[in-house]
Amino acid sequence: MKKILIANRGEIAVRVIRACRDMGIASVAVYSECDRAARHVRMADEAYPIGGNPPGESYLRIDKIMDVARACGAEGIHPGYGFLSENEDFSAACRDAGIKFLGPSPEVIERMGSKTAAREVAMKVGAPVVPGTEGALGAEVSDEAIAKLAESIGYPLMVKAVAGGGGKGMRVVMSPAELSGAIRAARSEAGASFGDSAIFLERRIGKARHIEVQLLGDQHGTVLPFVERECSLQRRHQKVIEETPSAKVSPELRVRMTTAAANIARSVGYTGAGTIEFLLDEDGESFYFLEMNTRLQVEHPITEMVSGVDLVQWQIRIARGEKLTLDPARLLQPNGHAIECRIIAEDPDAGFMPSPGHISALRIPTGPGIRDDGGTESGAIVPIYYDPMISKLIAWGENREQATARMRRALSEYEVVGIKTSIPFHRWMLAQPEFVAAEFDTIYLDRLLKERQGAPFMPAGDADEEIAAIAAALSTVVRKPAVPGVQSQARGSRWTSVARAEGMRS
């Protein structure tokens, strides 16, 4: 495999391009109108336009992406995460075109992408599942019939979309009076997000922790699990801080969870990188299968930091037909501890509203144990059309305490001028006693934010001092223009490819 197209944008596209470069593989970027001067476009060996700014006109257009792949001679396509990464039709289109899809087969994506079908797979291999309804509840199932099912499960419960993920189409229902409204809201959001309004019901596990297991599966039947990731710090079902290993998972529990995860993936012939997600009950021993993500996860860097394994490179190697040669025992023995903070273009003091706009200056922290997977740079524009995450900041340490200290230091050095970001929130979060003690669950953060009642994450005096410090520190920054062909560090042939691609617009 000598050329790979990345069917994505932003920080994950940059991440894949770097992996390709390390392996001597040519990379191909695609871009929408507003991403014409984006970092991933300028880094790739070739870049081609695929349409307008809304994802439905560009990054979700299978036909346009496949046209580019065939025209440029790409032998593989990496979907990243989001967009088409869990789309069985995209995987099938790659197979039909004789192009390697860096992920599982369309049949596996379809089966495990349905939460109800995935529950059935888990039950068949003996993995524990949360009590709930069997099968999808489509639009033809009345609210009255669903209410009877809810009574049999018991309150509180969850209404969940059958398709998709990321917390969309999910509602907590505490009593029968809330059920009808939750059904309507979940159906509407699921239909708009995934094109499928089917739902199912699941008992709500109180004070649960969200634990997930990274997997790699090759084309020869081997499935290897990695040490677990702790993803319980969530705001409205969206992960904000992740770490590995979990402070609450014992070695014995780790064996049980990773074995269950591997059995589920192996039973469907899973290939590539994937993740099995579990809920860990407050007793610290009982766990339940939640769902499977048939793609690379946003938080994959923390697993890489404690395992020393490049997951993206292994996605490529698996797609090439190579056998997994990693030591299974070593993958379950973490080397130190890693924490990830998602740096998002949003204003924490305004209800976490998105904060798109021009980044006039940017200073990224460095130093021992620090990694930043970013997709932007000084002078770039954060557009309104896509997920506002601009980078992932990762800190590694020999233990959780050192990783936390390094993350605090890195956050204090991370400066973004021109837009609001989640950095003040992360600084505040890491100082909370519950975080320090690792005593939190999936609804802890929502409870904590509700108690704050809109209090600012950075007092006005501190904010003024920080602005002055940023201005002084960045006053000598030389901003490279983010315009293709103008003082670009891109290799000579790259922008020739971009110009040539303009004729491919359809």
C-alpha cells in the first residue's frame, strides 16, 4: 500500500498523515471550501476539493470521495472518526472499487453499529448486558406499548437511539411522566443525526463508570485487547477527559473485562481498530456491555502512550494483511499513566457554546510527557460547520499523580488567542478533589456544573492577567500565512496536485 486517502479533516487527518509519512506512504487529503487552506490539506502529498462547506456536500459524499480515490490511485482509505467512519455503505463502496477500507467489513459495521444487534452478539458470548428491551422500537411502536415495556424494566431508565453514538438520541427518564417527551426528543435527534429514528430502552445504572477496551483484530483471526480506558468524565454524555488505566479497575477485573471484549469482537470476525464500551457498577465489580465503536476512538493517543503501540500504523498494517505480532500480555500491563483533555473551540462561561473564528496566535505546550494532537495553527479559521474540537492534549507520567501534574503544567502553558476554548474548564476540572481522588461517575460532571450555577471558570482578575501574559508571550510570533502557495512549507508537488484537482469538482 503506497498511497492512502484520508476521508476526514482536522486533527485526525493530520494524525493519519503523520503515520503515513512515518511508513513512507503517500497521503491524499480531501477538503471542503472552507478547509481549502487547512493544515491537513497543506500537510498531505496531494489534496483535492470535494464540495461545499456543510458535511452533506463534502465529507459525507461517498461518491465524491470515491471519485477522488480512483482518480489519484489511492490503494487505501482511512475514514478517521465521525463522518463516514462507521458507514457500512462507505466500506462496501471501497470493497467494490478494490480499495482497502482501513476498518472492518460493511457487514460487521452494520451488525455492531446497531446497539440492539450488538447487545445480541454480547449475550451470545456470555458478556453481561444492561437489562433492557430486545430489538429496535421503530416509529410503528406506540408510546403506550413502550410505556408497558418501561414498566417491566423499571425506572429510572434510558431511552437510546439504536444507531450512531456520541450521546445523540439519548435521554434519561426518571419517571413515567417523562417518558413520552423523552421518546419524541430521542427519535427526533436520532433521525436528524443518523437517518434512523429507532430507539430502545435500557435500565439506568446509577453511579456507573464508563470503561472501554481498545482492540486490534487482524485478518487471520487474532484479536488483542489493550488495558482499559476511563471515560467517565462526561458532559451531557460527551467525553471531555479520558485516562488510562482506570484507577478503579483491579488486575482481576481487567482480565474479565478485556476477555469479554475480545470474545465479542472475535465472534464477529472483527478486523482493524475498535472499542468495546462497558458500564462499571458502583460496586466496582459488576460490569455491563454498552456498545461497540467500529473505528478508531478520539482518545486512542492515551492507549498509545502507555502501550508504545502506534494504533494508526497497525490499522494500515492490518489492512495490508499483516499478522498481529504484539505481545498480548504486555498490552495488559500499562507503562505509566496517561490523561487526555479535549481542547474544544467553545466558551465554558457561556454554557459551552461553540466559539468558531480566527486563531490569531497559538502556543502549544511541550516538555516531558506532553503530546498535542492538533489540526490547526496560528492564523487558521475554526469553521462553524464541523465539530469544534481543535486538538487533544495528552500527558504521560510514571503514575497518575505525575501525569496529572504534567497536564496541569501543560494547560497553564497552552495559549489560544482569538477564540474561546475549553482550557479554563480543564484547568478547573483537574483541581477538583473528586478528580484528584478518582472518585467520579458518568453523571458527576453534570451534577457539579449544575451546582456552579454559571460561575465563571476564570475570575475576571485572573483573566485580565492572562490576556496580558498571552499578548507579551506571543508578541514575537511570526504568523505563516495559511494560503496555499504563499510562503508555504509544502513540498513543491503538493500544491501542483491541489491546483490540478480543481477540475474534479462535480
